[in-house]
Amino acid sequence: MVKEIKNIFYKSLVFFIIFEDIIFNKVENAVRKIFNSNGLRELEGPTVLPDIVWKASGHLETFKDRTIKCSKCKATFRADKLIEENFDVSADSFSNDKILAFIKEKGIKCPSCKSNFENSIETESLMMKTKVAGQDASLRPETATVTYLPYPRLYNNFRRKIPFGVYQIGKAYRNEISPRQHVLRGREFTQAEGQMFVDPLTKNNWEQFEEIKKEKMPFWDYKSQEENKEVKEITIEEALKKGLIKSQAYGWCIWLAYTQFKNFGIPKERIRLRQHHPEEKAFYADDAWDIEVKLNNYGWTEMCGVHDRTDYDLKQHSSFSKINLDAIRENGEHFVPHILEIAFGTDRPTYALIDLFYDKKSTDEGKTTFKIPYQMAPIDMSIFPLMKKPELTSLSKQVKEILEKEFIIDYDVSGSIGKRYLRSAMSGTPYAITIDYDSIENKDVTVRDRDSEKQIRVKIADLKDVLRKLINSELAFEKAGKLVETRVKEQ
């Protein structure tokens, strides 16, 4: 019984520990930064709602996954993911018969016992059920629905003007059939979803489109997928003219989502935009594209969905609640706003940063490195007194006190300076600051760059400003101070 409980429960949970959690928080803050800078405002909603809400949204009846069972051990798996984990295809668009035929043709076996699967597909609800005051309720499977419910208040808050945007970062829960792949498929995760409420008449008269229409992005439309054509970078303007996307406003949302993943530091060559197949696209969606990232461990993996949800959500909730959820144009016409959605979790980008930039090596192979983009590193900088002497540790703590008001600092006095450099680099810390006897006399420190291992001397009075510019890529390392000879190697 204990073993069964562990298999069912603990496999579905993921713990972010220390460094991972700091990266996770930096991912969330990066999301806030780009959403806020583009006019979206944050809100927070409930995580448990009565089932009438989920009936209105459609989740109660339709939010299901297709499952397949092992003929021997009876383990149950999500059918489409069994295919996608091994082949670069979108099996979510497959019919049940096509899934069964594909599994048989490719010889896909049960991951648990390597036996064949039963020749049938079932469905299972992803909703996590509970009761509140005796009434049926469910934990939210995404944050979008609880963002739509306060629409009247939001409309008034934005001075009854459309368009406006809001976003929410918070926990969501799904009855994942077979949790696996670390945080990629879990039952509890954090979502970060932006929702733009727009007038359908202005979708192709979008002011911000002029600023971004020449930007190139790696569009991979569904026809190119079917013909096994390579992804090609084209401008957003060209994608609109070719009919790959349907509106300027939607193109702007795709650009915003794509920019977010570039800002995380994920290399451009690791990102693609994949269009949903017609059979894969949700029935209410007028347009649907995913941002996918090529991971070292799991290949191309969905990270974000951008959807034109039209007026489906507000009409549904208006119908069930009997509350008017429309807006008014300047000429007095009433209309139901359309919703453009940018939906992703913060767990997956966090995992992607570790997967792509952490290079674990044995002693024989060389040193382990974690070359995470500097702005996303869990620790911003390390501070090392050259030796554990009172005069050096005293000045080191003064420098730490100056810097830790703005940065996350690791203070380390243990071991040789070479070993401390190595520990700092292995944890992904961009800069190591060493305080030596010259620091006492000249009021400056040595700053060591993680990737190049070059060193400069910087005045303590200028240190905080210089480090801020370095981390934000506003200043080249060689120009940030006087280059000095690197005497100590990482050990």
C-alpha cells in the first residue's frame, strides 16, 4: 500500500530546491517585466470554483485526455504523448484510429514493462474535483477562466475602453494521466497567462503592429509540418499576408510571447512557432500557435500557446451568469470583446534553462559548467576575501552589504581561492568578486567573469553600478574596468 501511494502521489509532485527556486522566481519576474512594459496589469483570482463555472467554460465536459492501457501491467498512459515523446509529430491532431495505427506501426511499447498496448482508446477528465460547503467544485486547471469572471470590474478599471490587457501568475491543477518528464507533465504547476480584450473590428488596425511587423520569427505552419518542410524565418507582416496568422493584433501577441522566451536567454535556434493543425485546434479558437523549445533531454517541447479565443468565453459566462459582459464603442454600438491569450507555465522555462545550460561532466571529462544567461542566474555574484583575515573579511562584508540591497550574493571564505572560483562557476554565478590587500589600500576589487575567466579591477564606489550594467548587457566586460592578469585558475 505504501509503495502504491508513493507511485500515485509523489511522482506527480516536483520540488524546486534552492537554486532552482531562485531561477523560477527570476522567470516569474521576467514575465511581469515584459507584460507590465506592454501595458498588461496583474491580478490574482481564486484557485477553487464551483462546477457551474467550469460547465460554462466547457472544461467540465470537454477537458479530457485520451488514454491507452498496457495489456500486461495495466499501466495507463496519455496516448498522444506516447507518440510525441518518440517522434517529432503532433499526435494531438490524430484521430483515435490513427493513434492506434501509429503505435502499432512504430512498435511503441509500454514504458513500464515493454509490453504491447490494448487496442482501444479511452478518455479521462483532467479536472481535480472537490466539494466546497457540500457543493461540487473543482480546482482550476488554468488561470484564464478566473481572469474572465471579473470582466465588468476590469472594464470599469480600464475606464471602459477597449483594448486592455491583464495577466495572472498562479497555481493550476490537472489530473495528469501519467506524470513524467520532470516538470513538463505534472499535476500541480504555475501558470503565467496574459489576456488581451480587444474589439474584433480593430484586430487588423493594431497600433503596435507597425513597430514589430518587420521582425522575423520561425513560423512553422501546419501544411509545412505535413510536408516535412523545414522551419523558415519570415517577418510577421509576411506571415499575415500569407494567411498564416489572421490579424495584426494576434501577430503582436505572438511577437510578445516569442520576445519573452528570447528574454529568458533561450537561443533563437532552439525556438520555433508551430501552428495547430485544424483537427488539433480548440473548437472556439480562430487562431492557435505554440512556442516550442528544443530541449537536450526531450527534444521539441511545447512551452507556450497563443490563441485567438474570439468571443466564446465572455458569451458563455454571460449566458450562464445572466450578466451583461459586453463593451460599448464610441458610436454607442454594443459588442462582446474577443480575447487573445498568451498561455504558458513558468515551470517549463525554468526547466529549459537548466536543461540547455547545465553541462554535467565527470572528473575525467573536465569541469561541470552552468552557463545560464547572466540575468537568469540563481546567484548574481560571489564575494571572496582572498584569505580569512580580519582586515579582509571586514572589507568583504562591507562590500556584501552594499551589493545585497540589489543583488543575490554568495559569501564564501572556505577553501582556496581557486576552489571557490570553481564552485562559483559551477553554480552559474556570473561574477566572482575578490577582496585582497590591494583592495584595502586602493579601495577597489577584482571582478572575475564566469565564461571568459577574465578579470578587471573596479572601484568599490562604482561597483554596484558597473555590475548592474554588466548583468543587463549594457556594458562590455573589458570596458567595465582595468583588465588584470588572471593568476589563479579554477581548481
